[in-house]
Amino acid sequence: MVDFVDGTAFNHEQGQRSRKLFAAVVLAALDDAIADDKKYGNGPEQIARWARSRDGREVLSCAGIDPNERVVKGLMEFVSKGVRTSVALSREESERRHAMEDMEHAEAA
């Protein structure tokens, strides 16, 4: 019984690592699309083409993301904002966004 529990825990941990690896691939694809957008102006189209491709759908699925059209639109919107993933995921950026939202709510009131 103990071997079964250890094996299950190991398999779960391996699955989590695999999911994180594929999530990193998605982040890299977003960064590439942002770079393309700054250089050529076609970033949102590039990420949409990738996300709709067989490889893109497979990577999104392996990362635990349902590869539907809503996700593709969200990826396109993210790329069009032009904020690199490392910056967007940082604490400082999150705090800056919340401060801006608070200021907008205060001005609206």
C-alpha cells in the first residue's frame, strides 16, 4: 500500500513539473510574439496562428490550458499590450496595475 501511495505522489509530482515546463513554453511563445509585434507589427496574428496550430493546441493542453477561441483572444490581447511576461508576472507590475485601478476608481467616484 505504501508503494502505491509513493508511486502516485511521484507521478503527480512529475505531472506538475511537466505542466510547468509547457507553461514556460507558452510564456516563451508570448515573448516571441511581443518581440515580433515591436519589430514587425504582427505579434497578435503570430500568437493566434501558433495557438490555433496543432503544435500550439498541444502545448496549451499540456500546460493545462484549454485551447479554445477565448484563450486565443486573450493571448492576442496580452501580446497587443506589449508587456513582456517577466514584467507582467512581477510583483512591481502587479502593484502598479492595482494602484492605477484604484486611482481610476477614485476619479470615477
